[in-house]
Amino acid sequence: MFRLWAKEFKGGRMVQDTVICDDREDTRTHKIFRALDEICYAFDLSKPIWLDSTIAEFKRHSKTRFYQDNFVDSIEFDYLEIQVIEED
């Protein structure tokens, strides 16, 4: 089972969160991108852009934050954080 936790923060507080579960046989990268698509749909967001710093942080910690710089559209929160909480 693969689980990705997404949290939206504004003013230092978490305003919404969700956990995406994926038990399909696929690569970790595909599972992450598919989960991020589901998160963006659930939170009604445009898809964020993976900057080099975002990719590096995610590779190191299995966790990263998407700020306004990662989005083409304006966002009404401070950042979106994603974290892998379970991998098989």
C-alpha cells in the first residue's frame, strides 16, 4: 500500500488535508503523480510545477512543500505540503 498525505496551510495552521491511497502495481513516481492529481482535484487546485528545489527536497525526505512559485494560478493559502506516509 502506498499512501500520500497532503496538507494545505494558511497562517501557520492546517486548513485542510487528505490521504490518498494507491495499491496498484506501478512505479513510485507514477503513484506520486497520480496522487497529486487526485489531491489537486479534491482541493480544486491547478497542478503545481516541480521545481529543482522541490524535487531535491522530496528525494531527501519523501516530503515537500509547494509555494506560490510552484503554481501558475494564484493560491489562497501559504503552501501545500505532501508527504509519503507509507510505502510497500
